[in-house]
Amino acid sequence: MITVDTKAAEQGLIGTSPPRLDAWEKVTGRVVYAGDMTMPGMLHAKILWSAHAHALIRSIDTSAARALPGVHAVLTHADVPGPNRYGVAVLDQRVLAQDKVRSFADAVAIVAADSEEIAREAVERIVVEYEPLPGVFTIEDALAPGAPRVNDADNLFQHTTVRKGNIAEGFAQADLIIEHTYRTHSMDHMPMEPEAGLAYVDSMGVLNILTATQYPFRDRRQIAPNVGLAMNKVRVVMTPVGGGFGRKDDITTEIHAGLLALKTGRPVRLVYTREESLFALTKRHPFTIHYKSGARSDGRLTAVEASIYGDSGPYLSLGMYVIKKAGIHATGPYYVPNVKVDTYTVTTNNLIGGAMRGFGVLQIAVAHESQMDMLARGLGISPVEFRLINCLKPGLTTATGQVVNEGTGIGATLLRIRDYMSQHGLEWSR
């Protein structure tokens, strides 16, 4: 039985540890996730993924897979009744690869069968003839003159800028300038629950999709056109989500399971393996960051200049917003009077970059916090005092010119840290 501290409730929740309302059902195993759900007559789905990071598709032979007993449907791009395009911000990803694959994360064919074992065997029987193409796997290679194009357009999808003050004057005022290049790696969300969905058509002809998603209505806008149904003929039900962190913001199993349910007239469940979850779905974007910052001898920051390159993989998902946001937050929670920041969203043949907790801010924090430490060390100021000198305070402006108000908490947080360390005899290392 869960009890609630009424006194704490009267005082507000800040500083308390209220119990999670859904915790008891989860720790006792009562919650039914999408991958656990079954229906009478349910079929099991599997996906044939690309064998290459970049290649032309010359032919797809599904005859051996279709002939396997227990197989009820084998679909390729020719079986997608809609535009065969989806994406959170840009419709650039194919439901099933057509003419070309741009990543190992591209689905080429899907199968529905009586069991997962039969579906897996059917996938192995599909024969695809590829013509491999040279790929681009670094930001530098993608932007090089004459680089292979991942999509029809240039590999540089977007360039954004942040400008404030006079950057030349800012560096002229600095007594110390630190300049470095930082690289952050791709990172997987690694939710405990792999991606899963169960699709069926009800008696009213509505395609129902029960799925672990973070955004059911946006999913429906991408599902309906591709399965050839009106929006009011698609219903997306958000099942309990065993971890998302941005990963389940994008389409995962929904369109594939829906197409197979419509084709077979039976419920179809698609559950990713952990391996599929790792290579087929969005990641935290790898960044290359060239960062330069200057400060006066009294500890005041004078200027920040940064060039931020984000690897979005072959598709955009929410990539351009993630990378643009990194530029907006390039100076961190600090007041900098002179700012010049450029961000570049780059497409490659790597795995897809998308939303992940922090949404671009964590990558750029690697750079600006490293710079703050090095500036503090070079000026002989403790890192906490250096941050207290420069942190945003009410009335000051961010890199984009936004005036902050009394809700700015970085100063109070730093003071709390300093007091805690002092009370416990801890010292900052210089």
C-alpha cells in the first residue's frame, strides 16, 4: 500500500521524495508492455535490414520466403500503398528501402508468420542484389568537395548562426584565450524495453496500433498516409513505456506492423531484438566542436566563438533542432558579452541521430565546461569562483539576447556546492 505524506503535500513537493504512482505495478511485474501483448490469431513480424551502409538495390527476390510454410506475408517497397516516406520533421526516411539504402538502419523487407522462428527463417531466405556505393562516415568526409551524396541534396543540411556583440573586440579585451577541438561520441538510449508494437484491424475497419511510443498523435500523422488510410481510420494507443528518453519519439515498429496487419487481416506483433534496437534506431548525435573562449585577468569572460558540427546520419529525425539548440546553448549558463556561434547539420551514412535527453545541450556542455576549467586554471581562480563570477544573474542576457529573470538558479546552485564542499573539507583541485 502506498501512503502519502499529507504534511509534505501541504508544503509542496520540492525537497521531498514522493512515491511514483506506477512504481508498485512495475516492480511486481503487473504492467503489460507492448512486447508482452497477445491476441487470438496473432502473427509475428521480422524485418530484413540493409546489408550495406550505402548501396543501390538492383533486385529483391522474396519467392523463397513466400514459399515457406507458416509465412502469411512478405512485403517490400512495392507493397507500400502510400508515399513510402516518413520522418518527425522531414519526410526523408523510407518505410521500406526503394532503389537505394543509406544506412544499416534501412528496412528492406518485412515478414509476418505464425512464429518468430518462421519469420526469422523467411527473412534469411530473401535475396537482395546490391551494388555497393562509397559512403561518408565522418563529418569531414561528408563536407569534402566531391563527397558522395547521402541523399539527393548536399550533405550539409542546415547552417545556423548566433551573433552577439563584437567578437573581435571581445578577444582583444581578453588576457587569456583558450582554444580546443572537442569530439563527442554517438550514444544509445538503451531503454530496458526494446521497441514493440501490436497492430490489428477492428470490426469498423480501423487500424489499431498498440505501441511503446512517446508521441501517439504525431505517429498517426506518419502512419496513416503510408498505410493508405484516412487519419480517422488509424488509432494509436500508447502502451506503458519501459524507457524512452527520446528514442521512442520517432516511428519504430508502427508502420511495419500496421502494413502487415492490413495485408493479412490478422493481428501482427513486432518486437525488436536488443541488437536491432541498437543499430536501427536514433542515437545521441556525435559532435565535432571547435571552441574558443577568452577572459580577463579578473575572471570576466569576454568572448566565445564556436563552430559546432552534428552528425545526423542519413535522415534528419529532429537532428536540425538538436544541433541548432546546441548553438543556442553554446555559452552555457554564463554571461558572455561577445558571441559568434555557427552550427552545421551534416548527413552521413552512419546511424541516425535523434532526440535524446538534453537535446544537444549535453554535447556542447562538454566543450564549454572544459573551457571554463582551463580558463580558471590559467587565471589562478578556483573553478567554482570562476563560474560564480560569470554565471547568469537576473538582468543579464544569454547568447541570443534573452534577458534572464529571478528564475535563474545557477548562482544559488554553485553557492550550495561551494558551501557543501567547505563543510566537508573538500577542496577544488587547480
